[in-house]
Amino acid sequence: MAIKFAERTEHLEGSAIRELLKLTQKPEVISFAGGLPAPELFPVKEMIEVSKAVLEEKGQAAMQYSTTEGDPNLRAHLAKRMNDKLNTNVTADDLLITNGSQQILDFLGKVFLDKDDIVLCESPSYLGALNAFKAYQPKFIDVPTDEDGMIMEELEKILAENENVKFIYVIPDFQNPSGRTWPLERRKKFMEIINKYEIPVAEDNPYGELRFEGEFLPSLKSMDTKGLVMFLGTLSKILCPGYRLGYLAASPEILQKFNVIKQGADLQASTISQMEMAKFFDMYDVDAHVKKIREVYGHRRTVMMDAMKEYFPEGVTWTYPNGGLFTWVILPENINATELQKEKALPRNVAFVPGAPFFPNGGGENTFRMNYSCMPDEKIIEGIKSLGEAIKEAIADAK
Amino acid sequence: MAIKFAERTEHLEGSAIRELLKLTQKPEVISFAGGLPAPELFPVKEMIEVSKAVLEEKGQAAMQYSTTEGDPNLRAHLAKRMNDKLNTNVTADDLLITNGSQQILDFLGKVFLDKDDIVLCESPSYLGALNAFKAYQPKFIDVPTDEDGMIMEELEKILAENENVKFIYVIPDFQNPSGRTWPLERRKKFMEIINKYEIPVAEDNPYGELRFEGEFLPSLKSMDTKGLVMFLGTLSKILCPGYRLGYLAASPEILQKFNVIKQGADLQASTISQMEMAKFFDMYDVDAHVKKIREVYGHRRTVMMDAMKEYFPEGVTWTYPNGGLFTWVILPENINATELQKEKALPRNVAFVPGAPFFPNGGGENTFRMNYSCMPDEKIIEGIKSLGEAIKEAIADAK
């Protein structure tokens, strides 16, 4: 028997990262492949108090169905935090609570994309977003980037030449996978361009609060005068991912579409998780908690940067990230990162994510992504040392 | 500016039920409109113990990302429960954990439906399912039903006449909205037909365990020899809906498609919610809990049936459900339930869900759905009395 599935499923594959993560779960492997927050920083003790308080005070409501748009207290906390940190001007009513920001990526496809519509993104871009969009069968145009992120002249050229661009997906702060951040000038130029073409923008900002040094830069959302920017936020990186809570801030016209889609998709995010997270904001100092995360990740970033400088051979370059979870390594052009992983790195018990899948239209075979957030210093140093040897051997082989 | 949304969003509307629920939240309204479980039966005290145990024993893991397929312990408990209650033969590996079974309805559309593909369903069928499928722009054929559910001769005729039927969506036990249950003979005949045509079937079974009297009937899944039946289960009705946990049991070929879709949609269900529910199964007697629910709902069903018999006028008929949450009322053909609601019932502070939206191709204007699970006896009697008056007045007006 041949069951007939939808056309969209023919080209969908499981995330290369999630498959790779299974390989790297052996205890002897030092894995820089994941994007996991450091679990030792999760506020476990606090959540014991929080869950007790929620269930004792409002247990029946916490276990019942609730509204699609999300818990009013949680939305109020998140709106306030956005306004404090990002200089936006949003209220609880501008927000929809979702199952992590990954769900917003899926909904972006569902709300905007008919088959063969065009999505613009950075080159490279977040693999999880590309996979989510692919279910709606769009075409991707990946806008060239440099060390400061998307190149605005290239963006403008692409917009001038292409109709049917439904939205632009960007991660201006500590991008996944590249670790790059757009400077202020680029943000201004970007907003000029999208205002001219009136194209909706999805600003994905999971890492913005995790800045180790330098000035916070204004979010695109805070510069938006036409209701074009959809802001994707998450609690996964500043609190924890296991509760699966993210949020979308968007104009009423756009938010209404997402709300209807959320209803059909799964009615609502978990009532109790939302009430617990709101209660955490009530009871504890989130800023102090985020400061602790910043310090630990910033330190690990430095340890990795120092080790790369010491152990990586000439001809290899990488991003020095000022925040977030990732750095991006560029090998000499003739070195293939997927082969490096398979033939040289995994045999040395060290893993990363090859960069090619982050390019929707091919390329980047000589690149890979490295995560530094969830590993102690000595493991980072040991892993980078092994990886340096692997790269040196690959370069020698290629000669 | 005109933002261009996807074509699919043009005809999507918010659920009529969810909109109606907002209207009926005034404290003076006796609402039979929702489908809420009775919150006084939620195991709140137990969940305080459960969440404490999970966070103390494995807090870091509970707050971290986990696998897409779902918590192994929870899946093992659910597989065992399916085999015990439904005579199926599934293992943890046959299950995918989702955000309530509503998410499986969305994924059914995503996995199977290209635009204009055909979905078969009962007439009437669950509105939340129809709305979820509509996002993928199918055509519906609703198979005629009688008091024993889907009429198999009609099903066979439709299958003989239509290619491109991608799947059949059914709720054989205590159907939402009709409260009807398919007898054994129909189940056997149904399996014969789908085995002949080899069409995948989604068996939605949120209420199966809530049988008040009579023998449990075998699930379609337990009669499936060809891997065609996808079983949709949920914890919403036997424990609580606020944690948003459902599960799909399907053949490996089908499950793999759903797994990839789940990854792109939101990575995974909440780690901590899954671990908490598994812990509840570890620590408490779920059967004893379900027995309590059955007794309360069964009693309320009887109260409603008795009141309808006393207060509803001649010419009105309704389902006597042996389980589940709903009964279905059929008015004389010339009485429109939506108008009855607006002009006669809401002014008397009583609410129900008009039946028309449960028919994907129109019809059913003289029908409505009534819920009895979350209301004390005296409110049920009072509400039915008012509703009886409303109906009498509408019948008198129509003469």
C-alpha cells in the first residue's frame, strides 16, 4: 500500500542538528554542536517555590483551558520587559504566547506563504527557521552578509528585482549561526529600505539580552513606524527552554492572523507553564538571573576564543561574538566541514555543526557553527585543541 | 499598505466556540456551550507533590530541551494504558507526544493535505478539527450519520466515487458534537471498507475512557491490521487540559512524517509537563481518578437528560450519551438554533453551541450541542428549564 502524503512532506527532513545531537550524546564526545543553555544555571529551586505557589493559589485555573492569546500576567511582564530592554512601546495586547519562538517560525510560514512565494533571509540563516518555512514550499533568497551582518545594498538590489517577497527573516543580535551583530547604521538603513518596500520583517531575538560587552543596540521593532516588524522573543535562553514558551509582538492586523492560526494549531500554550513563568517574574529578580548567565557565557566565550587563537592553524577565521551562544568558523575554501566532522573530528570525540545546511541555496561547505554556552572551561580547551589537530590534518591532507 | 498574507488565511476564522465562550463568561449566564472538564475534579494537591518531586529529582533535565518524540516514561505509561484499556498492541516507540490532541489535528492537515484534497468526516464533526484542516485548503465530504454514527453504506459509496481522499477523520466514542457511539458491527464494517480502499484513518478518542454504562467497545486502532489507523489520545479529559498534552499512535511510516513536522512546528512538547504527567502515573492511581470523573459526569448527564425530558417541548429530540461530555439537540426543522440562541436563549442567560458550524458543507441549522460536564445539578436544571421556555417560544413564534 502507498499512503499518499502531502507534497510538502517530500522534501522535509529532520533537522540535521537534532540528528547530529543524537550521535554526540556519547559521554566521551565533547560536543560544540548543540545550542543548549547551561542547565546548572536554571533556577530549579526557585521553580519549586513558584509551582507550589501557583498550584496552591490558583490550581484549578492553572490546570484548565485558557485563552489563545495567553496569560494576561505573563504578557504584561513580557511587554514591560521589552519596553525596558528594547525601547519598544508595546502592551500585553500586542503579544501572543507560543510554544517557544520555534512555533512562531512555523506560523510565519503558515500566515504568509503560498507555494513559491519568496522569503528573504541572511546568508547563512538559522536552520530551524529554514526548516519551518520549507513546510510551506517557498523560495529562499539569502542576502549576502559580511562581518556586520546583512549587506544593505544587496538587500535593496534583491527587493528591487523581486516581487512576491512575503517577508524578511533576520536575527540582528548575535545571530545563529554566525554570532554576528548588525551595527546601528545597518539597522537604520534596513528600516529605511523596508519602509520603502513595505515588506513585513520577522526580527528573531532569542539572544539579545545575553550581551557580554559593548552597548545594547536598538531592536528593529523599536525603530518600526509602520507596523512592519514582528518581534520573536523567547524565555528559553534567559530562563529555560523546557517550559516551551515564546512570544510574538506584532501589529494588530498581523497578530490577529497569528491568533487564528494558534487556535487551529493547538488552541493555546500551556496554562500552567504560563502562570508559573509569570509567577517567577512576580517573585524573583530576572535581571539578576540574566546577569549571572551573561557572566558565565561571556567567560566561556573568552575561553573558547583564547583556545582557538592558540590551537587553530593559520587560514582559519572565526567570529568574535559579543553575546549569544555561538561562534562561526570559516575554513580554507578547499576544506569541507562535513567531511572534517566525519573523518577527523568525531574520531577525536569532538563535534560541531557543519555550516552548509544554514545556507538555503547551497554554499558554506567550508564553514561550521560552534556553541560555547554549556561546557566547562577545561572541556572547551580540550575540545578546541582536538579540533585544531583535526583541522591541521585536514589541511595537510588537502595539499 | 497592504500586507500580503497566504491564501489559506482568507477563509480562516476564529473558532465560533471560542468567540462564543467570551460572550458566555458573564457570571449570570448558565453556559452549556463549552467543553470544559470539571475543574473541581483536577488533582491539584497531587500535582503539588508531583511537581516538587520532578524538580527535586531531575530539575535541570526537566527545564532543558528534550527529544521531539517525547518523554520515554510518559510514552511508556501511555502505551501501557492504551493496551490495557483499548486492547491495542503499541509500544512507547509507536507514540509521539504533542500539545494536546488539537496539535495532531493540525499535523494531519500538514502531513496529508495538498490544496483541494478530500477529507472525509462524520456529519456533523468536531469543529476544532474542521478548522485545523481548513488551513490546508481541502474539500470536505461529510458522511451521513444516524443515531449509531457514520452510515457505512454511505461511506462506501463516497469512497467508490471519489479518488484523492487523503484520510477519514472519525470520533467513534461519544462523538463531539453528537454524543453518539458506533456499535461494534459498524466498527467492523468500517475496518473492512478502509482495508479495501487502504485509506488512512484518524481515530480521535478524547472521551473513550469516560463511559458511564455499558460495555467498552474496541477501538478502531485495536482492529487495524494494515497500519492505517492513527489514534489520537489526550490527557485533557482524564487528567486536565492545562498542561496541553496529547499523543498520536501510528505506524512507523506515518509517525516519522509527524515527527519531522513536530520538529519544525515547535521542536517538542514541554519537557517539564511531560515529566510531571509521567510522575503522576508513577505516584497515583489514574484508574481511581478516572472513576471519580465518570461518576460525576454520568450523574450530570442523567440530571440533564431528566431535565430535558421534563422541560423540552414535543418535537425536540436529543442524544442520550453513554459517556463523554456532550449531547446533541435536534429542533423542529423550521427552528434556527443560531437565532434561538441570540433572540431567546442569551436573553434568558442560557447558552449552547449552535450546530451549523459542525457541518463542513452546510446544514444542521436546527441543531445545537450541549455540555454537561462542568455544571452543578441545580444550574443544569435551571438552565434547561430556561432553555425549554426559549424553545417553546421560538416554536410558537414560528407558527
